[in-house]
Amino acid sequence: MNRNLHETSVLILEDSAELREQLSRVLASAGQGFKVEAMPSSGTVMRKLTMGKYHLLVVDYDLAVGTAASVVRAASETDPHLPVIVISRGFDDTIYSEVARIGADSYVPITGASIRMLPDIVQRRIETRIAITEAVESKQQSNLKSQELEIIASLVRKMVETSDLKSVMQEMAEQMVKRLNMKVVGLQRFFLNRNGFTTFGIYPRGKLVEFAESVFGISLDSFVFPFDPENCIVDRYTAERRPWVGNDFAEVFGPAMPARAARMIQKFAGVKSIYNAPFYAKDRLLGGIIVGNVRSGFTEVEMEAFDAIVHVSSLLFEYNDSNKSQTVQSEKLKTIREAVSLLQRDYEKDGESMPPGKLLEMVHRKLMSIVPAQAFALFIHDHAQRALLRKKVFTKSGKVLSYLPSFIPLNSGKIGKAVSAGKSLLENDFRFDSASRRDGRKQGLVSLLAVPLCKKQETKGMILLMRSTENPFVDSDREIVELFASQFDAEIIEARR
């Protein structure tokens, strides 16, 4: 969490006293430093938002006084960086589609699983927004000129308003040319699956883009610049997370373009000095910036401005990825609702006559549409033996998993202990006790996700998913399967063992 964790405050607007108390208790007892203030909707809410300094707002969609939209709007006017989570009892398509329109960050349907996950959800949303806010505030203490500060502020405002990274990067290119008196600015996004960069913003566009297309037959909007640290000096600096300053476009493009062609573009653009720097999020390369100037170098103030803009831009790239992940999660929530609804409808249609195998195949098919896995297993709790008994296994390859146990004692081993405590287990490089250990090889190692099936705090069974270690499960997968498990009635299968 952020270094200012002990100052992290959360405001909850919820009319139900019972739910208000439950949410407050979960956040306050999570051990993550949340200071929680909860209140019902009333005429004093707007004043509370204006007077209070909060890091996150949780608001129920169905308020007794006012609307969630009006509260979100007032919160945005008070603090444009304040993240907002909209909640409701159960998933609702109308609310799901409304959340983005009213300007909230995310939507969390309240279930037993989502309440347990709430501290982590809140933490991630706060971390991202605080990082951006701190970056802007810290740079205000430096000696940057007002034009440079305005560029940073306008980028953050536009990102919060539109969440459209490409338009934000295009505006940044334009602002840097106009306000900092640069000749040309280009922004690029890195795509890992293509191992290269594509243009995400360039200014001035018109003549430069037309020149590249007419003379060299390439479109700067679609051309992929390969990332090649071994043969390109600028890419080598990028791999080392360092900015590069030089005076030759041929060194910027490396083997991606003939040196003569690169220098022709440089001459047409009228650029003498070049600055290139990468955007990173932790150890992940996100993109980069290229700045060209008509002078033979850059001043110290300009270099400081570039450093500030690169820092904030890296955060905006990361923020954009986080928002996209949240959108994907929301889509998966919708899929969960549909899957569970179809499952229940099909069961009620066939009634007790439905063979257990058919029902389990249905569960497997629905879950795999949400979180793909190479193997799926369902275990049911046997009360007499105090153990989880394997009910069914489905594998993508159709092969038998000899190492997967048919019997897992509760309160024993990593899986048994986690399920007994009602907690999920996500572990990469997991090895079952019966798996081969010879020669110290990774034979038998898997990425494992085990999620308990509970009802009224009583263990009913477990869903177990496995992938190869090259494609491990992540926390977002765990959250989705937990939500699926919270709505799946394991007693349907348990009753017909």
C-alpha cells in the first residue's frame, strides 16, 4: 500500500444500518490501515464531501435521499482524483451500464465473496489515484515553469474525464510542442505480444505523417517499431530504464528503418536534438516518448520537465491498464450472473432427473467461459471423513491427472487448511504430494487456484482450477472464481452423491 496508508480514509454512503456496519467492520478490521466513516444518505452528504478529505467513496446506487449520480458528480467537483465505487445488493444490468456514464470508477455487487474482497478492491483503486495525485503535487514543489505544470495537470484532468489514453497522449504531444517550444513530439505504446512500439500520439501530424506515407509507404499510425536492445542503442537505454539524448534519428529507429530513411524524416522534420525516454510500471515496459528540437541540445529546465512528464505519463499508462482491467472484471461479473442464472434455470427445468454428470459438465462449461484453465475439478465435503472428496475432473487435453488426489483431508496441507478456514489458495509452482520430485525438475508443478464452496459459513466443497506455470493465475482470476462460488449452490450435487 502507499506510504501514507495510515492516513487513508474511506467514506461509505449506505442507508441500511446493517450493511453499513458490515462494510465498515470489514474495512476497519482488514489490517490495511483504513479509516472508515459511514453514514446514511441525507441533505448533509454534500457538505460532508466538501468538508472531508477522503481517499475513496463507496456509495449505494439506491439511496433514500438524492441519487448516486448526483453524489458522484458532487464528489468529482470537490476532488477530481477521488475514486468512487458504486455498490448494490446483487448484480443489476442497469447499474452496471450506468456506472461508467455517471463517472464512478467501478461497480461491486454485494455478495459474501465480494465483501471479503472489498479491502483489496479499495486498496487497488486508492493506490492508483494517490500515485497520480502525489506525482502532480510533488512536482509543484519543484522549479518547473507554469507551462510544464499545466501540461501535467491537463493530462491528469483529461485522463480522469475520458479514460481514453490515445487522446490524452495526442494532447500531450500537442501541448509539449506549443508550450515548451519543441519541434516535434511522438508518443508510443509498447505491445508485449508484438515486441514492438506503435504510435499513440504525434504532433504536428499532418505533413510529417503524409511524408512518411508518400516517400516510404508506411503509416506511422499502424507501423510497428521492433524493440531490439541488442542492435539499437536507444532500445538498449530503454531496457535499462534510462532516457537517451542524441542527434541522429537512425539511432532511434535502429534496424527497424534504413539509416538513410530515418535521416530523411529527421531532415524533413527539421530536428537537430532528440530526447527519448521509456514509460514503466514497476518492471513492465508500457511505452515511451520522443522529443525533437531545432536547437543542438536541451536545457536543464527542459530535461526536468521531461522527467516530470515521463513520470506522470507512466502512471497514466498504468491507470489506463487498471481501468481496462476493471472493465474486463465488470464484463466477467455480468458473465457470472448469466452463467449462474442459466445453471439454475437448467437445473429447475430438468429437476431431480438431471444426471449429476450433466450438471457438473454444465458447471465446468460455464466456469471455463469466464476463467480458462487446463483442468477443472469439483470436490464435495464429506462430513464423516472430514475431507474433500473429488467428484469430477475435466481436463482440456482429456488426459488423466495421476497426481491429483481423490481425497484431501481438511485442516491438513495447504489446500485443506485454506478451505477449512474458508479462504482461497492461489499458488504458482504448486506440487501435489504425489507428484514426481526426481532430479529436481519442474515435473508436476502447476499454477493452482482452489476456492471453497460455502453456505452460511459451512464448507460444502471446493472448486479447483489448474494451469501451466507459464500462464499462472492472478488475483483477478481468484476474485472472479470466488464470486462464482458465492452464487453456486453446491448442495445440488452434495444431495445426490
